[in-house]
Amino acid sequence: MTGATILLLITMAVLISAAASQAPPTKYINHTVGDSAGWFFNSTTNTTATNYSSWAGSQTFSLGDYLIFKTSSNQTALTITVPLTIQGPNYFFSDARDGIQCQHGLAFEINVNRGLGLPPSLNQPPPPTYREPPGPDSASPPVTIPAGEEGTGNSGFKKGASVQVIACVCLFALLAVIGGDRGGIF
């Protein structure tokens, strides 16, 4: 073998052993966004407490992990604890002050790996999509039922009863004719 072939085989062996030595995650992790700096924005200086993109780049995220946003009460974090339930790219940002905070770095992207997969507590079907309830203008128009020729509220019942009586009489007459051929009433 030539020296180049041996070097190639050694390089491949090192890469394969490095890939095989990376153990899959054995537990779910809570990631505090920004570590000890938290999720803060100084509105006086328009700066964030830390570089959130760098922080996110130093972490490994998997399905079932949680993001913990530590913030003060004057921030606009809608959720404090966020489970990671979508594999692939995920984006987090603050749109407070018409997006000024996001434009100045209060935002980050993460890539969520499969890891252990979702735990049963998070492996639920998504909620149904939100549908705007009908407004007062979308109500169906009132239904007007025209009065019968007799003009009374029970005229429909009387007509229906007549049809039912005629149907019963015809049925009994038919049964009597069929039964008469057999020597009985019915």
C-alpha cells in the first residue's frame, strides 16, 4: 500500500471511531436561555444581556428538552418554559417595542435534533386550528314559514295526518286482498 492509502485509511478509522463514540443523549435537558445572563434587554442602551445567537450555538437541543426564559416582569416573554416539540430549525425572538428588541439581538435560532424523541407527556396531537367565532353579521337570516290555506298553526299536522291515515288504509286493504287469497283475513 502507498503512504496516501494508509493515511486515508487512518483518517477514515479516526472519523468512524469519533462518530461512534458520541453517545446519544440519555436524558432531557432544561436549557436556561442566556445561561446566568437570562433573557434581558436594556431599553436605555438598546442592548441585550448576552449574545443569544452565540449562546444557542454552544448548546445541543433535542426533542423533549425545555427552554427556560428567565426575565423580569417588564419584558414581554409570553411563555417562561417552552418544550421543544418540533425537530429542525426553531426561532425565538421578542417583538416588543415594535421589533426593536429583536433587531438589537433579543432573538436566536436553534436546531432541534431527534435525541430521545418526545416523551409521552409531550407526544400529543396538536390542538385543532383556531376558527374565528361567527360575528353578529354572519348569523343566518330568520326563517319564515308560510301559513297553510287554513291559516292555523296545526294545518301542517292535519295534512300530514291525512296522508298517514290514507297510507295505513291502503296498506290494510292490500293485506286483506293478499290474505283473502289464502283464506284468511290477513
